[in-house]
Amino acid sequence: MARGRPDYMIPVGGITPESFITYSQVSPPILMFDDFESTTFKWISANGTISRDTTSATGGTPSTVFEGDACMKLVTDVESYNEARRYIPFREALYNIGISFVFYAITQLNYLNSNIDQRLIAFKIYDGTNYKHIIITYNFQSGNWYYMKDEAETSTLIGKAHVDPSYYNYVKLVVDLNTNYCKYLIVNATRLDMSDVPLFVEADTSTQTFYLWIKITAAASKTATIYIDNYKVTYNEP
């Protein structure tokens, strides 16, 4: 007890009156989490090579694994692309979806200098009535983030947020499947507002499925490599 309030009301740093408890202090439910610790690999490759990487740190070089024993490694063929795909079945109505992970993109000049080809967050969701999707891309040369919401592969600038080439970076997209609008994109400490960006929506009665993918494309005569860890899909995000 502290000043008449129960202990569970006391956060780090002081007392929080009950009226100040907000939903944002509660962790949203997890629909899927993959930290790649399991030796049973759950992603498939559309092109190039994907693997479960367990490289250890050597000397002053950090491990390619963010935490734990393993991460996912995508390597392109020279002057080509690599796409890792994951499918999740679901049976309930979802809203305020969050897609997040950490990534380590080495030798960023090896990535194609393009606004549409480095698709770091991309999903298609079939809810039994509609098909919805959005694609978030990143240009490693300019530091600009873009979205694509149509099938014509036109990109629209969200904002600039350079990623660190020396180690892992955090990215998270939150979308509202009730209003069919995005909410925001987080890149490390930068939050980019996307509340005016609608999802692509089209009538489709296919089986309920959540399809996720990451696509990277190498520059001419180059091979691009990216490491992914702690890939998470949440729902009921604040």
C-alpha cells in the first residue's frame, strides 16, 4: 500500500491514480510472434534464399541475431529480388493491427535505389468479405519511407527516417481494419503519421487468411542481405 492506494496502482517513477490508467499501458494481444528460435522454419521464399541464421559475435563484430539464438536471413541473387512469405489463418474479427519487427540491413548501397522495391512491411488480409492490403517501402539511399496501396505500384512519400546500417532497427505499422485507414509508422524513435492513408480494399470472399511478406531487391551486380528478428503481429492496438 502507498497513501491508501493498492500496490498495483504504482508505476515506475511514482503513483498513478486509477483515473489515469489508460489502454496504452496494456500490451495488445499477440496474433503471431516469430523469434526464429524454433528449428521448424515457418516462412517460405518466393525467390533468392532465406534461412534461419545463428551467427555468433566475433571480436568487435556483433552477432547477426538480435536476441536469443536465431534470426531470419534473406539473401538476394545478384541483380534480383528475394521475398519471404508467411501465412496466418484467423477466425475472428480483427482491428487496429500492428506489424512490427527489428531488421539489420548490412551494406545498404547494395540495395536497389528504388522507391518501390524494398518492401519491408507488406500484407494482404482476406476477412471473408474483403481483401485489404498496404505496402510500406524504404529507399536505403534517400532514407525516405513510402506506401503503396494500389496494384499499379505507385509510391507516395510518408516521410524520412534513416536507419542505422551498423545494427538492428525497429519498425512498426499500425492500421485500423474497421475504418480501413492506416494509423502510424514507427521507425526507431521516429513516428510518422499515416492517419490520412486508406488501405486498398476490394470485395473478395476468399478464405480468411493473413498473408505477410518482406521483399528486398539488389542493385546491379550486387547481392543484398537483411536479417529479421522478433516479427510480431498484434491486434486491438491503442
